[in-house]
Amino acid sequence: MLEEHRHTCEVEGKYVEAEMAKNRIAELKLQDYQRRQEELIFNQTQQREECEQAHIKQYQEFNQQWDDDLLQTQKEDAQALGELEDRHTQEIERNRQELEEKLPLTFKFSSELLNFQSIQGSLAKQKK
């Protein structure tokens, strides 16, 4: 609208008024440019803050998930360790029982021990 007014003023020979309209148009263009620039900066700042908040939230969720997974793994490890200890205890008991069944209750003395006992008996008879 100002552009039409400026053009009309130039045609009618009102150059001062046309110059003022031209200056006003330039001023309005500058204001519009500055407004757009500020709006762009504001939008970019807002988007950056939203990204940072999303990043922080994602980081916290990751840490929480990691802590939960670590706790679950520790529980599973403790359970597996307990089961392993139980299995080892059962194996030891089973091995002990097998050995008791296989080993005789009376022991067979070695020939060397029997020889020493006969020598001891002979020496005892001789009162030595």
C-alpha cells in the first residue's frame, strides 16, 4: 500500500512525500527483517532447549535401564552361584557315599606291617 502511495506521489510530483514513503517502506522492511530474525533465533533456541531436555530424559532413561539390568544380572548371578554351591554339595555327598560303599570296613594290612608285627612278636618272646 505504501509502495502504491509512493508511486502515486512520484507521478503527481510530490517528491518529498514520495521520499518519506520510500523511507517508511525501508524502515518497515528493516523492522520486518529484524522481527523475522528474532523469531528465527527464538525458534532455534526453543528447539535446542527441547533437544537438550529430550537428551537429558533419554540419558536418565538409559541410566535407569542400565541400573535395572545390572541389578537383574546380579540377582541372576547370585541365584546361579547358590545353585552351583548346592550342586557341588550334593556331588560331594554322593561321592562320599560311593566311597563308603566301595571301601571295605575292615582294612587289609600291608605285608610290610605284618612282617614287622611278626618280628615284634618274636622279639617279645625272646624278651628283647
